[in-house]
Amino acid sequence: MIFLVMIRTIFIDWNKTLSTSVFWEQLKDQNNPNNHYFNKLEDFLLKKNSHLINDWMLGKYNSEEICQKISEAMGLNYETVFNELVISASNMVFVDFRVPEVLKKIRKKGMKLVVATDNMDTFRRFTIPGMKLYDLFDDFLISNELECFKYNISDEKIPFFENFMKIHELTYNEVMLVDDSVEKSGYFSKIGFKIEHIKGKEDLLNCLNEYIS
């Protein structure tokens, strides 16, 4: 006889899974008076100083410190850089308008939903309140607070998830992660931690809908 273990908690990645919104996105608009900032910001962070992105996501810098570095290096106004960051982080959107309703239905089934994201301090400070995410999720695991990335492995443990799972008395086969990125080590599979790899919003919706049928 085969006993199926019920999934009690679904971890869901944020960037490129639940949302494709990016920092300073509104500056792409040609009508934005600070439009000329966007390419400079992208050039500084993505091309010349990409290491700062990881450091920011690991909590080594906060948003103010990153914006200060950018403004000093690129000769941009600090207040503008920071305020536009806050605007973009506060006004992110889901990949599809149907996502919130699906999430609500899953929680009504008794499962916990937790955002698991390699992200910056902006997520807790601006994105969660800006999008009212407390209404849709039970908790948030964020790399800048945990000081490690989702797929980090240490002493045969996965530190990003361990404390949450211990507190909630969860085993690996009672949880799953929905993510657009691939876990390359194979360790998660080895310990029975299921990862549902999705490639777009339809994959995401199809995956989540399985838990409300």
C-alpha cells in the first residue's frame, strides 16, 4: 500500500516566479522626468558592480547604502535614486491577475503559503506592505534576513529553510518549492524536498491550481 504524504507548506519564489517587476522599472517610461537615470543605474549594478547585488541580498548592505554608492559613483542625486527605488519596490505586480485568488483558495484548503526569495531589504520594507502580501501569505523567508541563499547547503543542511521547518515541525516531504530557477546540486531531491520548476505564468498557475482541485 502506498501512503501519500500531504503537502503542508508551499514555498514560492518571488523574482520571475510570482513577479517579473524590477527595481526602478518606472524609469523606463520615456515620460518619466528621471528616465535618464535608468540606464545609468542598470550599468552600475548589473554590468560594473554585479557583486553588490549578491551582497545586498545577503544583508551586507541596506538600500540606503546601495543608493549612496550608486549616487556617488554615477553622480546621481541620492534622494532621487532612493525614492525611485522605494516607488518601484512598493508597486510591484504579480505575473498574472489570477494569482491572488488562487493563493487564497490554497490557504482555504489549510496549506501554508510562504514566499522564499533571494532578495533585498526592500522586500520586507516596501514590497510586502505595498502589495499587502500579508493578506496572501503566511510567512516570508528572505535571504537578506537569513544571510544565505535558497539553495545554499551547509553541513548537509539547507539553512535557508531549516529554522522555519523546525518551528513548524515539518519534514522535507511535507513541503515543496515552486521556483523558476534550477537547483543544480541534486541535494534537495536526495533529501525528498520537492521542487516544482516553472517556466512562466501558465506553469505557475497550473502548478498552484493542482492544490485547489
